[in-house]
Amino acid sequence: MTGILIPAGGLIMAIAGLVIYWYRSATRDFILQRLNDDDTDTPPEFEMEGPFVVRHYLLPWLVVTPICVSLALIWGWPWNIVLGLVIVAGFIGTELDAWIYGWRLSQMESQLADAIDVLIASVSSGASLQASLQQASEYSPMPLRGELFEMVARLRLGDAPPDVFNLLGQRVPTETFRLFSTTLNVNWTVGGQLAETLAAIGSTIRDRLAIARQIRTLSTQGTLTTLTVLAVVWFMAAMMWQSDPPRFTAFLQSIVGSWLVAVSLFLQGVGIALVSRISRPKI
């Protein structure tokens, strides 16, 4: 009994340490985001608007946990192996959610750079800002078209332009959209050469996207290495099971074998979490 409690206690302590680390990291990122946000107060009706895309931190764990628990309840898998599978699958799902989140924001930023070109041409020809935004919304693809249509509709309904522009920065929580909304807000308030300012912003956005692509290209090596190591481990396990299924099943059901597999799965989850943290720098 003592031989089981010591590895179980060590595994629980390691999981608790990992949860504390991710909680503190999420708290630190939230505080930094609050510090970088504007200190201007917004009306209550704009505070109700949610962001364009959000991270689903709990959804992958809520999906994989019942599936892995069913393996223990239906097929009789050891609970320590099931716990290791939950950790690995949960972190893989979290990584997939982070990739979808970053891809959608990158798509919006790329479309904004093209929309700014339309705004520059329209403003330079003498059109008003509202008419230029309407024209840009017609030429922009989804999902940026919906955001621009929403902004133009609020301006036509009589909402305060600074609040509408700030809402766009809240809906799409990136530095690019905050810069764009702040520029429109300042130009609407004090005036100025909007075409030249938008041209500089468009150039900045494209440079930022180019740097982000280069960083993703450089960080892809670490991600591919992690995926290769995981694939090799699972491939070797499949080959061992294929060569001698009864012996491999007996090894998994034994106390030593189940704990070795559980620790291996836990280390794989920790590796996925660390590589995900390192290979996603902020620009």
C-alpha cells in the first residue's frame, strides 16, 4: 500500500504545482492586460459587448475528462493511466484552442491592413470618415466586414463616435486594433491628416504581421520536435502492443507498469505545456 501512496502523492503534488504555475501565469497576463488597457470610462451599454474571439480554457478539459473516465469505467483502465491521458489530451486541446485563437486574430489583422488601404483612398478623394468606413466595410471580407458594419450602423444611429471607436478596440483585443481605434478617436476629436496617419498605421500592421510570421517560423521547430517525440513514444507503444498484446496488457495492468506509463504521460503533458509557453512570444 505504501508503494502506491508514494508515487500517487508525488503525482498529485506535481499536478498541483503545475496548476498553481498556470494560475499565476494567467493572473499575471490578466494584470498586464489591464495595465495596457485605456483608463477611459465607457458607458454601461458598451461594457456589455464581448470580444470578437475568446480563449476556452476549460472547454478542452471538460471534453476530454468524460471520455478518459469512460475508459476506466467501461474498459477497466487503471485510474493513474486515465489521469495521465486527461493531462496529455487536455493540454493538446488547450494548444489547439490557442492556435485557433491566434489564427482568427491574425486573420482580422491582415484584413484590417487591406481595409486601411481602402480608407486611405476614400479619405484622400475627399469622402468623410463615416462614408469611408462604409466603403471599407463593403470591400472587406468576413469577419472584419461584420465589425465595420456594426461600427457604421452605430454611427448612423447616433452613438458617440469615440465610444464606437473604443468598442472596436474592445471587440478585437489586439494592439493593432487598439492603435486603429485610437487613431480614429483622436482624428475625430482634434482633426488632422487622417490619410497620412492611416498610411503609417497600415505599414506598421504589415511589418508587425511579417515579424509575427518570422517568429512563428522559427518557433515551429520546437513544436515539431515535441510532436515528433510524442509520435515516436506512441508509435513504440503501438508496436509493443502489436508484437505481444497479452504481455503488454499485463504490463499496463500491473502496479509498476501502470505508474511508469502514468508518469510518462504526465511528463508529456508538462512538455506540451512548456513548449507552448516558450514558442508563443508576444509582439
